[in-house]
Amino acid sequence: GGLVWDDATQQALTAQIQKVLKLNTPPAIIHHEITDEKVIDGKPITVVRHMLIVRHSGPLSSVLTLDKGRRQSLYFHPLNEASLVFSPDEKLVEVVAAGMGIKQLLAESFASAVLKQDLSKKPLLQKQYNLSRCLVSFDLPEPPYSAELTG
């Protein structure tokens, strides 16, 4: 069925994510309802999707700073962000996050806290794209040697 996004739903998801990611502070969750009009078999149909932006603190990190000529470590929690899109009509949850572990934990948290379901028995598709070809330069011919340039 559909999803009713209210304060109770947001609080349940926030608590679940904070618990599974072991965060000191609760994550910020922003909800957007996306409606789309489609025509199927000549009939207009409204498709509703729910997009969640989850902002949470990452693991403790540090950088070196200079203070009056002395090196000093500055500790902080970097901000991490993940996106979750739920399509009730397709019964599909899509998660985009920094790592596969975070994706799995967020999907499981959403399923248990919001949908009241267990993902352990559901099929999971984890797409990974090989973008290595984008890291290689185009194969361009070398420019002709010119004595003027070395002059």
C-alpha cells in the first residue's frame, strides 16, 4: 500500500537509523512526495513516490591544523548523505549511499520502521556500475613535434 508520512513515521525511522548506524546524534531526514502522471491503457494514473534525504554524521575523522606554530589535531564527524526512493506501486525501495553496507542498513531500517516488514526474506538487487572506462583518457593522436616549442 501507500505510505503515510507523519511525525510518528519520521521519529520511528530516525530512531531506527540512529540505532543501526550507531550515531551519537540523530540523523536529519527530509521527505519529498513526488507525483507523476502516466497514461496506461488510455487511462490517466497518478503515481506517487516518496524521496527521503538522510543526512547523518560519519565516523570520527581528524585533520592537522597549525596553531601558533604548533601542529594540532582537529576532530570532527564528516557529514554523510544518502537518498532513498520508495515507489509503493512498484513495491520498490532504492537507496543511494556512499557504500553497500550503508545502503543495506538504510533499506532494512526503512522496511522495518516504516513498512513494518523484514527485508531478510525479500530479493535484493544491488547494482554496481563499472565506471573505470571514464577514468581513462580518450585515445587522441600525439601532436606533431615542433622545434619552435622547445626553443
